[in-house]
Amino acid sequence: MKNRIRVLRAERRWSQAELAAQVGVSRNSIISIENGHFDPSLSLAFAIADAFGCKIEDIFERDPPKPKA
Amino acid sequence: MKNRIRVLRAERRWSQAELAAQVGVSRNSIISIENGHFDPSLSLAFAIADAFGCKIEDIFERDPPKPKA
DNA sequence: GCATAATGCAAAGTTAACTTTGCATATTGG
DNA sequence: CCAATATGCAAAGTTAACTTTGCATTATGC
């Protein structure tokens, strides 16, 4: 799943550590989500959206649908 | 986390099994999410939103913020 | 009243999210 | 140049999401 966290962080000049603290997870979680190693839980997605003052849909992008065969 | 899945399903007259099939998870996952036993992953939340033609924010409601002490 | 569909839950297993620690390598600023 | 800050990843552990199976109960329809 793609996301715009890095850009939104850059706009605000927040480090990964600052964002992690704000949303209440470890820095490694932010790195892994930001770099697409895994997807956040829905509650973490809400927390990130709240931190940036955005909607989830404005930050995270659905994966392309699977080919049907 | 609260959600409006049961209402949205009722409006469309979909069973839990039908919704489960549409979004590609087991029926038990739908029951557990619908009844608040656990939260969906972000990708499942997107799939549910797509099934209903809604946004995530229109289906799922944030938990109230934790008291600060 | 009876069959069928719908819902709920429990138990046990797998997978994925998330944590902690630690280390390596940039990048930035004085 | 040096120190501090920022980023990335790896390994090993915990927790939570999700699966499968199975069974019990509650509608719904003929």
C-alpha cells in the first residue's frame, strides 16, 4: 500500500521519531509503514490522519485490484 | 472501534456471508469486526468501504481519545 | 411445524502488525 | 572536523488480525 507520509512529514519538518511519538508507536513502525514494508492498523491509520489533519484516503492509496485470473 | 457495517448491510439486504465473500475474508472476520471484537486491517477497511461505496470515515468511527492521566 | 438461512461464539492455528534493541550510515550545523 | 540528529534495517519477541471448523441459537419462508 502506497502512502504520502514522507511528503506530509517533510511539509511539516517532522522527523520520523516526532511522528512516532505523536501517534504513539515506535519509530520502526513509522519507517516500516512509510517504506511500505507493512500496512498500518486502521486505528493507527486514523491516528496518522489526525496528526496530519487529513483523511485516511488522502494519505493512503489502495493497492491495485488483483487480476482476476 | 465503532462501525456502521450492520446498518449498511441491512440497507442493502446483504448477509454477513455475502459481505465476507465480496471483500475476501471469512464470515467470522465480519462478525468480529461488526461486533467490535477487533479492528480490521487498513486494507480490509478499504475493501469494506469499496463494497459499500463509502469512505472509511463514513463507516468506522475513531475511539474516544485516552484520558491524559 | 419444518427446513433453510442467518447470526454468534469458541478453540486452535497462522500470519502480519508492532515492539525493543542495536548497529550502520547519512545529513546537518557549529 | 566533530557532534548531534535523522534514517534504515535486522533479529527476536509479543500482540492482534484473520482462518478454519464446528456447534448452538434465532429468524424467515413455505
